[in-house]
Amino acid sequence: MSENWVKIFSTDLLYKAEIARGVLEENEIKAVVLNKQDSAYVSIGLFELYVNKENVLRASNLIKEIKYE
């Protein structure tokens, strides 16, 4: 990833990463989910959410407000 992108969230559940990405994009913040899970052992690894470094503070605050359950 480019040095302009910063990881702001990680989870072992894809749906949580996609919900977070959706919330950010609804607020006009471009976000990317990277799948860092091992292809042979799906239970090993995480899904990581990245945003441009200029949006880190705003994106982090939005992520904290998400209720997944």
C-alpha cells in the first residue's frame, strides 16, 4: 500500500470490515478492505481497513460509533 494509506481498523470477521467500509463511504471517505487471512487456514489472519491519511481522525471517530450487534 502507498504511504498515504493508514490502517484504522482490523477484525477477523469480514462483515464487520464491510460494515465499517460502508459507513465510511456513506460519509464520503474512501476506504479499502484488505484480506490478510491465510488461504489455507481461514481462521488465521485479519481483514484490515485502510483510509487516506488525511481522513484518519474523522474515519476513526466514525468507526468507534458503529454498533455491530
